[in-house]
Amino acid sequence: MAETTTATQAPEAAPGAKKIGGWTMAAFAAPSAPLLALSLPSLIFLAPYFNEHLGLSLTTVSLVFLSARILDIIVDPMIGSFQDRSTPKMGRRRFWLAATTPFFMAIIWMVFIGLQPGSPPPLVAVCVLVMYALFASMTIAHLSWAGELLPDYHGRTRTLGAVQVAGMIGYVLMLLLPALVRGNGGDSVAAVHSMGYAALITLPVLVAICVLCVKEEKLPPQPHVSFRDTVKALLENKSLRFVLVPDFLIGVGYGVTGGLFLFLFRHYLGFTANSELLLLVYFVSGLIGIPFWTWLGRRIGKHRALQWGCIHAGIALALTPLIPKGELMIGLGALVIAGFSQSAGTMLVRSMMADVVDEDTAKTGGQRSGLFFGLMLTTSKVGLAVGPLAYVVLDMFGFEQALGAANTPTAMLALVLLFTGLPFVLNMLAAWWVRDYPLDERRQAELRAEIAARS
């Protein structure tokens, strides 16, 4: 790996940089708790829920999630561009965060609670598509606002670090629910229902706290960007590709790991009664690791910290199947180590994307945060959706969830290789891809100065 960049030689923040207090930052980050809690954890539990409770085959479940995410390729950038061009008096990010909430709550109820056994696959697919579109509207608004709240290099790391902390807290609390439900005699269906009710209660409260407590700087509306121009921007913007490619690779890795985690730990490693606890420990470790990755990003630069995070994640996940079967204490220790870098990729890539927006603003004069974060959300969601294609591969090798540990050796080998090999390769590719990323702290300060001079 190349030596560290000149990141530490640049000033801590640009002169006159905005200051945000701790309580205000906490209020701003709060909505990411239910939002992020509905991303990877929902995928971990919804896919088996659709298989077991609704009666859909593993292949159908994979196709439902994948088809919805493929449509997101068009929908998410359109949502971001539309938000950029809107001019509500309360601020475009605050408005869309608040306005989408009631519709998102309705579809959460439908997907987590309302769908019943025997629901036709097209209905399930439409519900998942609508849920992802509304999730995109809220997430794009929140992340775009995060990039604009503290627009200097380290300010963005701080803001998106706070967003990631809130999100990981949401992860942990969402993962506690299935364990609590099972501990009180509930089954997997009751566990998924409890996750839906938790989101319905917390989402409106935390969005209201954010919208009412945090002011948004008003920016002029941005010009319409056609789908053709969006694709052109993607192809011509080198820095954007430096961010979107690792975001996609990391997303696929997360999708594979999340989708197969319970299968591996329950059926291969023998943690039938403790798999939810181990998953919880994995995410708690990711929460604990956020301050370290934030510090490392400040110390050596975001993309260098991202490289180390990807390398750590790839190696740790590759070694996971070596955990002695049924040895709980060793399993807990291994997942503390493996989960430490779990949040590094998401946080650092998003912070890097905010700097890419600055480069585009300096070049074009437009502030297209919504468009760019819409593109990023697309790659993340498509990556996560590609992960469940692992179910199709398992189906091909004869893996059946109902058989548990009685699956054939061939099916078990396929499970182990998918869980270890694919995330390892993807993380190493992501670390290699960003080796020459051009937007370090000094370059971002120059871009902010150009933007300020133009203003």
C-alpha cells in the first residue's frame, strides 16, 4: 500500500467553518437509526421470512429482491435529481425527509406485517420495490443534507460518523428484538413483526426531532439533469467512479455476508440457539469501531483508512468458518474482531462521496448532492441485492434450510465458500481500486475555496 497522503498537513478546517454542537449533531443523525436498521438487518431476516412464512422459494426470494434493486438503478438518481430541483420553504432536505415518512411507514407495515402466507410473488415484489423507493427518498435527503451540513473535509467525516453511529445503534436494537422475542417464546414470524412495529414507532419520532431541531442552509434549485446526462456524468467523472465501484463491491460483500450469516452459524457452525446473539455482537463491534475509523480517516486520509478497513474485513470474514463448532466464547471473540471494520466501508465511502460533490460543484456550478447520493444509494442497494443471489447458488447445490445441519457435504461446502471467498475477493478489490483516489484533504480545501470564490 502506498504511503500516507498529505492529509495531515492541511489545516483542521477551512477558515470560518461552521460549528455544530453535540446535541444538534445527535438530533441530526437520529433518523439514520431506523433507516439503517431497515437496510442490512431487514435483508437478513426478511429473506428467510419470505421463504418460511410466505412460502416463496429461495430462488423467487432472490429474484424479488434483485428485480426491485435493478429498477432502483433508474429510480434512485431520478429521486435525487428531483429533490435537488425542488424549492420548499423549509429546505429541500428537511421537506423530503418529513414528507416521505408517513408513506414509508405504510409500506413498512405492509412488508413486515401485512403480507400473508400465499401472497402472490408479484405483490411481494411491488411492495419491496415501493419500500426501497421510499427508503431511497428519505436516505438521499438525509445523506445529501449530511454532506452540506459541515462541508469541510473532516466535518463530513464527523457528520457521517455520527450518522453511522446512530445507524449502528439502530442495527443493534433491531437485532435485539428477535433475540428478545425468541427468549419469550416467540417464533421467527413474531420476530419480523416486532421489527416492523419498532420501525413504525421510532421513525416518525426521530425524524421529527431532526427536522425541528436542525436548521438547513437554503440553496438555490438545481437544473434538471436527464438520465442521459446522469450516465454521462458517471462515465466522465473519474472521482465518482473511485467511490461508486468500491461502494458496489462492499455492498455485494455485505449482502452475501448478511444473507448467509444465520445459515452458516446455525447449520454449519452449530450455534442453533445463539446465532442472533453472535449477529448482535458482530454489529456492536462495528459500532465500537466507528471512532477508530473516524480517527484513522483524519490521520491518514479517508481512502487510506478505507483500504485498511476493507483488508481487515476481508481477512476476518474469510477466517470465520474456522471457529470451533458450538464454542460460544470463541465465536463471540471472533465476531468482535470480524465486526470491528463492519461500519468502516459505509461511513468512509459516503464521506468521500460528499467531496466528489464538491468537485462537481466547482466544475459545473451546480450543487447536485441528491443526484450523486442517489447514484451511490443505487450502487449500494444493487450490491446488497446481488448478495441474495447466493441463495440461487445454494439452491443449485441442493441446500435446504429445513434440513439444517443435515444438508449434504456439497451443499455445506457451497455455503462456506460463498460466505468466505466472495467477500474476501470483493474487499480486496475495493482496497485496490481506491489506491490512487485524488481527493485528499488539501485538494478538497482547494475545491471549497473555489466554490466560495464563485459564490
